Amino acid sequence: EDQVTQSPEALRLQEGESSSLNCSYTVSGLRGLFWYRQDPGKGPEFLFTLYSAGEEKEKERLKATLTKKESFLHITAPKPEDSATYLCAVQARDYKLSFGAGTTVTVRA
Amino acid sequence: NAGVTQTPKFRILKIGQSMTLQCAQDMNHNYMYWYRQDPGMGLKLIYYSVGAGITDKGEVPNGYNVSRSTTEDFPLRLELAAPSQTSVYFCASSYRDRVEKLFFGSGTQLSVL
């Protein structure tokens, strides 16, 4: 069975304090790994898709990386507006999508 | 473009009542999905549709029904509501399902008491 585990569950950062979120996965044939951002009371919003180990993608202060077993979302010099829950999802060979429970990031000014 | 629109935003039901959660998208997407999100859990797929007139079950379909009469609309029906159906429900759409990003609505928070 495909599994996605995100850690930590919650992360409190000071503004400017860089950190990383982890997404560990087991999947039968990875077709793609997705990162989404979810603000309170809103639906998830797409950030990145990674397709193969070694791939990296960046958007503003966020950088996503992928290995054969896990993905990291690096937040560089975060600002309060980066506070959100970040969701990881993997798509298997059969195109089934499995979501992790998310990491809630709080950035204090 | 409004994207994916869900109504209502909040709803409280009594056990045994029924209701329909509405979802509409204006992006001409073929694929539409219903997910539920519970605290500490990942999003779980309830039902999905690959086009008008075609629907299929996801991981957790029991207690729910769907229909897809048009490309734009994908309502989710709850029959005989139970406390286990207390959750936040998200509708999503994508142009294709082949490693394609999802566009989500803003959700419906449902409590069954």
C-alpha cells in the first residue's frame, strides 16, 4: 500500500530562520510527487511537481528536492506570509494519488 | 475565472438528514474529484469523474453518491448523515489525470450532530 509520511507535524520558525520539511514515501512506481500549500479555511494550492530523483524546483523562498525515498521542501529566510500547512502527495504507477497529513508552519515576525 | 466553486461553506446536519454539496468549475476540466480532510489525516478520495456521465468510487465512497450531468458541475450527495461524515470536503478538478496538478475549491465544513 502506498504511504506518505510528513514530518514534523508542526514547525515554528522565527522570521529569517531557514528550515526544511520532510516527505517520506513508499509507492509502487512513482509517477510524480506534488507539493501543495494550504491556508486556513482554504483549499490546497499547487506549488510544485517533481518527477524523478535528483530533480529540484524553486519558487521564491521555497525549494523542493526529490530522492528515491523522500522529498524535502526547503524554506529559505521565511516571512510571516509563508505560514501555512504544506501538503505532499505522491502519484503511483496506477495514477492513484496519496496525500500526507501535512506540516503546519508558523513564522513569527 | 472563478476556478472551482463550492457551496455551502459551512453546514450543520442532524443524524439521518440528507444534503447535497455543490461544486462547479469554469475551466472546462474533464476530471473532477471529491476529497474529505480529517484532522491528522491526508486527503481521502471519495468519488471522481472523468467526464460528463462517468463517475467512479475512490477510497472512501460509503455513505455518498455523485452525479455528473455536465462538464461544469459535480455535486456530492450525503444520504442519512452520520457523525463519521463530520469533515471538511474539498472538490477539485484537473484537465487530465496523468500526473496533473489539481485545482481545489475552498471547501465545505460539515458537522453531523
